[in-house]
Amino acid sequence: MKDITEKVEHIHAYVTSLPLTQNEADCIKIIHSTYSSLADATKTIDEESRFQMLKYQYKLLRKTARKAETRVFRRLTPFDAFIYRYALKGRQVLPNYQIYNFTREEIKQRLVDCTSLGTQEMVFANELMPSLSSKLVFHSFDGLLGVARDFLTSVKPAQMEASVLHNFLAKVFESYNFIPYHNFAHAVNVLQFFEHMVKHTPLLKSHYTRETIFWIYIACICHDMTHYGKNNVYYVKRKHNLAFKSFEKSVLEHYHCEKTLKIMADADCDIMHFADAKDKAQFKQIVIEAIMATDMARHFSLLQQFSSLGLEAPLDEADFFKLSGFLVHTSDVANPALDFDNYLLWGELVSQEFHLQSLSEKKYELAPTPFLEYNGREAFLKGQCGFINGFVMPLFKAVSEKTGNREFENQCVEN
């Protein structure tokens, strides 16, 4: 009971430090006062019943806070959103970001200024998708949403209504959290890398039609929805409900698929509305198989499957899913194939998430995951070299051998 009360007070202190609308402030005040009165009035009932009543109020508070966050932080760059959010929450940031050591008052004024000024336009020269050197974390979330919306609208099936696609993407965006790495900017990064890799590798492109590749794009933009910055092992160790629902296999990937299908089930966001039952089943399978392939536990099996594919001839359905799963997984871990400065920034951001998970593991007395804790710059750089050599380089070597495109392997070597 003490734990949930601490959570309520913590989130209440955080959300009231945001520049709220009057309606948001009123809602939060009512929810918090209801919680406080329930906490006092329910002392005589059994612990479990009391806990469930208070937990419901906590969920209401968190949901209202989430809406306020989305309204405020979507105007910021992903980098600033993470820094300001974590500073307001009193969460630890790595030494790399100590230059952003603002007071709560300074942060609140910055957020007020940002929401009043609105979002600046973001334009990528002559392309709807950014290049591999574009530092997406320094563009506004709204700008990134606009890029993704314009690109997907330009390649959507002709029968799909643009307004429905836009509704769908708005819901997808709202489902991403403002965390250092697994945010909407990462989703756009994966989308643009997959698009670039396939577009510049004719042998890969030959296995996609305009329609099938569109659903892979949807999988890329949805693949980390609702990510909270913790990995699958963490949820299993915590005995979290998500781990039980997924039978402790591909915990987050099942959750991302669930959220994707739920958004599609909304009539205003049903991007498959034009298809018959058979085509809908096929489109859903493409999306689900691609998202499930982003589980790092499948890394070596995906690499082995890709290496055994014969790409010179048309692929059957099973081999198409193997190819697509491999390419989406590769795009998901492809930061070391970006320009060096761009790559290193993503590496620093994911190390921030890893470090926070290590702190959470200590808090809940869970078995520690050795490589997550940040142990200084030298250890970080050695870890990145190990990640490139052990995981990422073999993926792009396989792409080079199969397709002749050595662009990404060469960039990994340079980095």
C-alpha cells in the first residue's frame, strides 16, 4: 500500500509541474483528492480490496498525466523531451547530459514557451524520408509525425482513405512514451532505414510489391509502441502481467502487436477497411510476423534463416516472412550503420535506458543484467564495439554476401 501511495504522490508532483490547461489541472485535482479520501476511508476494509480501489485512481491519474505529457512534449525534440521529463521526475541522467541541469522552474518556463510558440516546420531536402545522417532526435516529435504521415500517404494502397491512415498514425504516435530511446523517433528511424536499405538494394526490392512493402512500413512504425524502457527479461523477472499473458516469450513484441491490432480495430483507424477477409488476414500476418521478429532472442535464428534463403528466385510465403523478419530486425539494430555522430547519439540514448533498468533491478532486488549498468565512457565505447562485432556486423556481412550491397557493412567497420 505504501508503494502505490508513493507512486501517486510522485506522479502528482511531476504532472503538476507541467504547464497544464485548466481542464487538465481540474481533472488531476479531482483524481488526487478522490485518492486521498479513499485512502483514508478504506482503512477498515481488507488489504486487497483497498489496493484495487486505490490502484484504479492511480491509473486514472497516470492516464490523465499521459495526455498532458503528449500535448506538451510533442512540440519538443525527442532529446529535449527526455531530458526535461526525467529532470522533472527526479530520475538519474548519465554524465553525458549533465549540461542540461536546469531547475524545475527553468524547465517549466521552457515548456510554456514551447507550447505557446508551436512546432517549427521540418523539411528534408527532396525526400519524404530523412537520410541516414539525419539526427532525428533533434527534430520535433510533431515534425517526425508529419514526415511519417506524408511518406506513408505517398505509398499507401490506392483504396485506403488518407484520413483513416492519418487517424491511425496519430493514435500510434500517442501510444509511444517519451523515453530516451524507444520512442517515436526510433520508430521513424527504423522505418527510414528499412526503406533506404530495400530501395538501394535491387535484389531485396524485387521481393516486394507496393502493397506488401507498405505493411512492413506499418510494422516498422508500430514495432515498439507503448515501450517503457525495460526489456523482456525484466518483465519476466518482475513476474509482470505482460510476462504471464505472453507465456514469458517475446513479452514486449506480443504487447506491441496487441496495441497495433487494437488501434486497427477502431473504425476511425481501420487502415484495412478496404480489404476482404482473406486480404485482411494476410496483411495482419505480415505486420505481426515483422513485429515479432524484433525480439532480440530471435537474432541468431533470423541470421541463419536469411543466410539459407535463395533470393534470386521468387519466395514462397514462409521464406517471404523470413526475409521480412530479418530485414526489420536488422533495421531495428542498425544504428551502427548510420553516420558516426548519428550512431553514437543513439548508442548513448539506449545506454541511458539500460542504466535506468539496472537501477530498477537493484530497487526491486532482481538479478542484475551485467551489461546494462553504465560504468563510464571507456566501458560504454568498448560495449559498443562488442555490440557491432558480435551482433550488427554479421547481419550486414550477410546482406553484403547475398546482395552485393556493402554500404552498411562498410559503415559499421568505419564506426
